[in-house]
Amino acid sequence: MAGERTKQDEDWYAVLEALQEGDALALARLTRLINGFLGRWNAYDFRSDWDDLLQEVIIAAASAMKEGRIRDRRAVVGYLRTTARFKFVDRLRAHMRVKEDQTLPWEDVVGADALATASEPVAVGLSQDVQRALESLSEKRRVVVLGVHLQGKTYNEVAEETGIPLGSLKRYLREGLAQLREELADFLDSG
């Protein structure tokens, strides 16, 4: 055991350098490391996404190293773990965001088909009550709700387009949906 190196002791920066030179063994080592992270997070339900996750994480790490964003050679494992976790959580959220048994407030009024064909920021086919409820939202809440739920964009896409930090974006989305449910409660109950 004394001659065996741990994951932290290994020079993962050198492994990334070898990967950039086309070393297949370096790719296998990085894959094994990232698979270990995913396994510890019990990501088995997303096994079909693992290859894509691996590729995204390895490309991100190689790019960061090449661009000099990894300043400390010892930070590679932490960078890989953090990047893998963010990418896994993004996929998890994408899978959980659309639940078949849960509808958004306006989907009860107009069908998903009407929402999908809407090209305006506020869907043309929405009832006046739903439009009023959407217009009552603050600008940031409205932009986030429309971007994520009507236009089907990811949190990152909306954050990039609007310049709203990801944490704030999630808060605006949560608050906006709660406000819409509250304002549309009587309308939805009346059928």
C-alpha cells in the first residue's frame, strides 16, 4: 500500500497535459476519476447521461488548464469535482423541471401547444387574466419566468441573456411562480 498513490497525490495537471497530447491512458484515468465522483453522488438514474457529462467535464478542465485558469497544480481534482457536480446538478434540474403531473398556472388555461407556438414574450393565446398576472410581476421575475417556462431556456441561458446572477435568477423564478399561483388561484378554481 505504501507504493500506491492516492487520487490527491497524483499529478492530475500532468494527466491533463498528457490528455492534450492525445494520451488515451490519460483519458481513461480522468474518466475513472469522474465516474467515481458520479458514483459517490448516486447518479445511477442518470447513467445514460454519464458519457456526455464526462465529455463536458474533461473539455472544461482541459480548456481551463490551457487558458491558465487552473493556477495551482493541486487544484485539478477540486476543479474536476466541482465542474462534474455543477454539470450533474444542471442535468438533474433539467430532468426535474418538467414534471408530467405538475402544470404551470397558465398551462391549465391554454394548452402546451399554444405556448410552444407563441413567438411574443407574452404568449398571444393567453387569457387576459393570465396576461394580467404575468404583467403584474416585476420585470426581473417576468423575464425569468417567461424565459425558463414559456421559452424553454435553461437557467444558464436566461442568466447569460439577462445578466442576472444564477442565484438571483432562481429566487426570481421561485417568487414569480409563487406570485402567479397566488394571483391565478381564484381564476383556476373557477374553471
